[in-house]
Amino acid sequence: MLNCTVGLVFNHSAQRFSLSSIVVEHLTALADIYGVGKPRSEYLIETLDLVPHAKTRTEKLSGGERQCLAITSALVHKSRVLLLDEPTAGLDPTTRHSVVEMLRSDKFSYMTTLYTTHYLEEASRLCDTVSILSFGVILANPLPSVTAVTMLFPIARKTTRWS
């Protein structure tokens, strides 16, 4: 049994499943490795609507389904820190909503999450602090609301050098 404290989902990490496995076997194996048990993987499969694909080989999944599997894989071991880089990019609106609502739920309130996204309404719903970065420089921190973000963007466009 491993003790893992960080979960990772990178943008396009869903395309990098190296093992040719079945979805439920993949998640059950991860749950066993980390000692969290099968109920945890079953809960995540249901929450992210992977039930119809539970017996599908990972290479047969669509891009959005693979992204859901990547998110599920990062969450299955109950890490203390979660790094999510564009986790909802490429997801359909319904699945995107499911991911955001799942992360907002009390079942995941124990985690510290660093969440990068272009979807500002998502960031404002999920995060305690929202910052706007441009080329590694914080332009605004913290932002109280999405309204502040829309007011900031015209300023950011004028002050940012595009090369």
C-alpha cells in the first residue's frame, strides 16, 4: 500500500494512459495500491458518469471519457493536495458541470487544490482565491468575483506585450 499526498491531472493527460486496461480494473487497481478500497473507485465511476464505460478498454474511450478517467485516477487515492491543469477542457457541458459539482462537494473539502482554467465562472465557483496570470506575472489577486475579471481583461490586453 502506498501513501500518496498529491494527485495530478495535466492538460491532455487523458491521452497518456500507457496500460491497455479496462476502466473498472484500472481504477480498482489504483484503489488497491493506495489502500482505499473498491467503494471509492465505484463512487467516482458513478459521479463522473463512467458507468456505461466501466468495462471498456481505456484506448477505446473518447477524449472526454479519458479526461474523466484521468480526473478519477487523480482522486481515487484521497490525496491531500490536488493539482488540476485545465481538467474540464474538452469535456461536454454536462460532464464539466458534474466535475465542478463533485469538486465543490464536502467529500473533497479535505484537499488543497491548485486549479488552472480558462473558464472563469468555474474558478469563481470552486476557488477561495482567484488570480489572473499573464506570462508568469500575477495581474490581479485575489479577485472577488467574475465581474472583476471582466473588468480586468481590457486592462490586461493593453498592458501585456504579445510577441
